[in-house]
Amino acid sequence: MTSFSPDSKDLTIADVAKAAGVSVATVSRILNGKQDVAKATRVRVQKVIEELGYMPHAQAQRLRAGRTRNLALVFPIKGHGTSPYNPLQTAFIVGAAEAAGEKEYYFSLHTRPLTERSLLSLYQSVQVDGLVLMQIHTSDWRVDLLRQHSYPFVMIGHTSDNTDLSYIDLDFEAATMLAFEHLVQLGHSKIGFLTLSAQRRQQGFGPAVHAWAGYEKALATYPIISAYRAVDTITLEAYEATLSLLDELPDLTALVSSHDVTTVGILRALHARGRRVPETCSVVTLMPESIAELSIPSLTTIDFPSYNMGYQAIEMLIRMLEGQLTAPEQILIPPRLAIRESTAPVE
């Protein structure tokens, strides 16, 4: 693929139209995001644009200046069973966007899984100066690819080998341990656990891997009887999983959830079985404070500072791009327990 550079031939929209076999007006409509062009034509033109390395005039001017001031958050919500309307997910995006805006950078969001070609194209076609990657796996091809090409990026999450990489992440292993520790201190010894699916762990999805490690450590550390169920992001799954846990351990007195979207399902299942929170079942979950305080009862949580993580990741990337980050910055946030109304001593 030929990439555009300041000393190469300046491509025009007419060159793109000729190569794609369409009119200049058609190319213009595609570049302006118009949806009244046939999908096959749009795909063909976009492929030609990528292959030629064509960019609109304003973007070419920014390239000649050496910077685009464009940053992107790569957050593959689509295809991961994750709702884009989850408040926790939204907080990541808002935090990142506000940090970029405060430093007068442009910000874009990519929610679909990228291919190797499309990921490299973000840099090679000069669409971005740098990326923040999310949904990190312990072995992540995106990280390997960008590291190989020495492209600037920051992770929200971390891999198994973080040499020379910059990231911010929550310590999910310690977070799970802290939740169990709190319940054990309240006298609970029969505790259910809802976590992400075994498939997500086997795929190496960071939060699933590290939360499970925390659960195994809790089982080895505390004299508890426990059972677990794996759910992903569907409230109905959490409801059914909680009922199943109550069937297996009818005398359990507490539940821990490693992700926030299960909470509604948990509370509804407990209500269906006549279990009152916290009188007959305590609940600890991982979620942002702002959401936990609105629940009735308010929820004891391990705080998930997703807004701050998005904000700090963009700040870290900007420092990297501006030469202020002289060494990799790696932030593993210690978990913070916020005790509210959903946990109590065993009666």
C-alpha cells in the first residue's frame, strides 16, 4: 500500500474517482459521510482511498505540520456481548473525551473489532497520532502489532508482558480478594461468586483472568464454602445464575459479583426467593460509586473508577506524544471498598 507523505505526489479526489471508476461527486459524498451511496460502491471507494493513502486537504495540511492532534479510543464493544449503554462503559468514554478536549486534541471512538489492516491504517493514513486500547487480553495481537511498529499507544488494562508499555488498570485480583475479606470479617462463611465466563478467561480477557485469580486466592486464604456461576453481560443470565447458586447453597449468606451489570439480576433473584438484602443475604459488587448510591439498598462496592481511568489514559498518551513521558508509566489502581447498606454481619 502506498502511504501519503509530504514529499510524495499530492493525490486529488479526481485520482481517487478515476481509480475507483466513479464520479468525483460520488467520492465527495462518501468522504462527507453521506449514506445515499450503494454499499458496494462505498466499500470499493474506501478501499481505493486506503490503498492510495489519499486524505482530504485539511488532513494533509496537518500531516505537513507533523501532527494531526487526533486521538482515538479503541473500545471494541461490538462483538463482545457488551452493551454500549452500560454506564460503566460510558464513563470510560466520557473521561477520555474530556481529557482530550481539555488539551485541545480531537477525539474519536472505535467500537467495532479492528483487523490488523484497519488498525495499522489508523496510523499509516495519518488518521491519529496515538491510540488508547481497551478490552486488553493477556496475549493481545493489537499490542504486539503496535509494539512491532513502534506506534504510540496506551492501554486500559495490561498484558502478561508489559515491558516498555504504558497502561492504567484496576487490580481485579486484589479487588476480588477485598470483597471476600470484607464478608469474612462480617462473619460470612458461605459465599456465592458471579464472574465472567470461562470462555472469556480462556481467551485471556484481563478482568476475567485476574478476578478469577482473586477468587482462587480467596478460597485458599479464608475458611469459606463457596460456589460460583459464570455470566457475561445479560441481566437475565445473572438472575438465573443467582437462582442456581441459591439452589446449590440454600444457606449461603452473601454474594460477590465481579462486574456491575449482574447487579439488577442478583437483586431480583434474591427478592424472588424472599431473601432480604442485607438481612438474609449481603451483596458486594464491582461498580462506580455514582451507580451504587442510587440502588435501594445502596450497594457495598469495590469502586470501579472508569471515568478517571479513561481520563488518565488520554493524559498519559498526550504526555507520551509531547515527549513528557520519558519512561513507560504503569498504574495498577489498588481497590477501594465503599461500605454501604447491602452488607451486614451474619444474623
